Amino acid sequence: MNAKRRRRFRPKPWVVIVCLLAIWIGLNFARNAYRNYQLRVEIESLQREIAAMELRNKQLEEEIANWQSPEYVERAAREELGLVKPGETMYIFAQPAGE
């Protein structure tokens, strides 16, 4: 038989502690990096939503300004509601049957 002993690898305690610390730091870094990525995606989504709402707000402000114009109100009353001024006569043309 072989008289030589096999020598087992036994790391020193400080090496184990340093390795565990490095793994812990790496996992924390990865977790924080992933959380930062999620937050950036959410921020971009919210910024797009804000831009859409600002555009809609601008459109509504323009519509409010239009409704404050007497000419726009009169045109809308005539076209959408079919109203006429006193003394005017409205003619409605019927469509031929079959069309």
C-alpha cells in the first residue's frame, strides 16, 4: 500500500469568509442593478404617459378656446344641431329611395 497520506485541501477560515463576503456583495449588487433597471423602465413608462396627458390637455385647452369663440359656437349649432337663425329657412334634401 501507498504509505503516503493524501493531504486534504482545507481552506483557511479567512479565505472562506472573504469568499462568502464577495458572494454576498455580488448578490446585493445584482439585486440593486435589477431594481434600478425596473425603476428606469417604470420612469420611462410614466414619462410617456405624462407626455400623452400633456398633449391631451393641450387639445382640450384648444377646444375650450374654440368654444369661447362665437363663430365656432354658431357653426357647431348649425352643423351639429341643425339650428337656424330667426328668419332663415332650413332645407333638408331627402335621399332617393334605393340608395
